[in-house]
Amino acid sequence: MIKGLIFDLDGVITDTAEYHYLAWKSLAKKLDIEMDRAFNEQLKGISRMESLDLILKHGNKENDYTEEEKQELATQKNEEYQHYIEEITHDDLLPGIERLLKEAKEKGIGMALASASKNGPKIIRQLEIDELFDGTVVDPASLRAGKPDPEIFLKGAEILGLKPEECVGLEDAEAGVESINAAGMFSVGVGSEAAMHKADYIVKDTKELTLDRILKAAEK
Ligand code: B16
Ligand code: MG
């Protein structure tokens, strides 16, 4: 029986991907590296430092910076990103998400956040949904390995006091779906059939995410 929903943030609850893209693009420009939206797809769901490494590699500059300089570059990107997320409000919840969160709360389904973003707690406060995730946000700084490793979703289940098979994980990134599957949970993928082909259940849009549909699919 499903007793918990474990949510990714960027791309499932709200769309912060555009802000990540703008902030990375501006940093890449300073470093004389070209990056477009197609390349940006690879950065979804992966950590800040892993994203920087991919961008440097993309520009053939992976050996040009010390660890300390890379930390500084990542900080610059994050400062710009934080300016963008200041603007987030409750209205930035993706379609259907508010209803899903309400339905889950009413039915006593546990909810946890499994986002790779260290800005997650601030974003859910801006969205005014932080009370629904009180004490159930996995701290990405505590992880040994990021997505596609199952650790982040397993920690989410542990925080909820549930077994992995009692949880559904919701993701929009391929690495995230792999993480849910490896955790032994039912995976819901938001996106195209092609991008989400590893998910147990696929919806094209968050609008289609109702608790009823998710539970029916997971408990089949
Ligand atoms: P931060 P998610 C991920 O969020 C983003 O998809 C990814 O692009 C970003 O690099 C990562 O968070 C880290 O974010 O720099 O704020 O710590 O999809 O796991 O909710
Ligand atoms: Mg995501």
C-alpha cells in the first residue's frame, strides 16, 4: 500500500530550470563558453558542482581551474540564481501540484522532498508549501552520492518512516527516475515518453497528476 509521495522540486513542483539556465549561461559567457538550451537539458537534476564540471568540459576547460576557483565560480552562479528565485511566489506552483499536495494531505499520505538543490528550503518557503514538508526535506549536503544513486529517495522514505515499496517518487529528469527505480519505489515521470521511458508511469504535464491516478497506477 502506498503511504508516501517523494517529490523532486525543479520540474515537478515548480519550474526553476529556466533560472538555473540563465545563471549558468551568464557564468559560461564570462568563461567564454557557449551553451544552449539543448546542452542545458543535461544539467537537470544534477548537483551544482557536477553541472559546473559538465560546462567546463563542454568548453574544453576542465583542467583550467583549481578546486578553489571552481567553488568561487559555483558561488557566482548561485548568487545570480538566488536573485531570480527571490521572485518566486505561490503562483509559480506548476499546474495541478497544489491540488495534489492538498489531496495527499487530506488522505494522510506522507510527503518528502528529494531535490538536489541546496536552495530547496528557500524555494518551498517562497511557494508557501513549506508547512507540508516540515522536517521532511532531504538535505542534499548530507548525501554521499547524487541522482542517479538511490540515496536521496531512500533518505526521503526513511524520514517518512516508510519502506521504499510504500513510496512513490516523482521526477522530471532521467537521472532522477533512475534514482527512484534503484530505490525500489514506483516512479512517476513528468515529461515526454522518450525522456521518461524508464518511469513506471508517465505524464506529459503536471496537470495530469492526481492522487487517484497515481495510487491506481502504483497499486495495480
Ligand atoms: P542548487 P531538482 C536540481 O533540482 C536542478 O534540477 C539542477 O539543475 C541543479 O543543478 C540542482 O538542483 C542543484 O541546485 O544549485 O540550487 O543546489 O530537480 O533535484 O529539484
Ligand atoms: Mg527535477
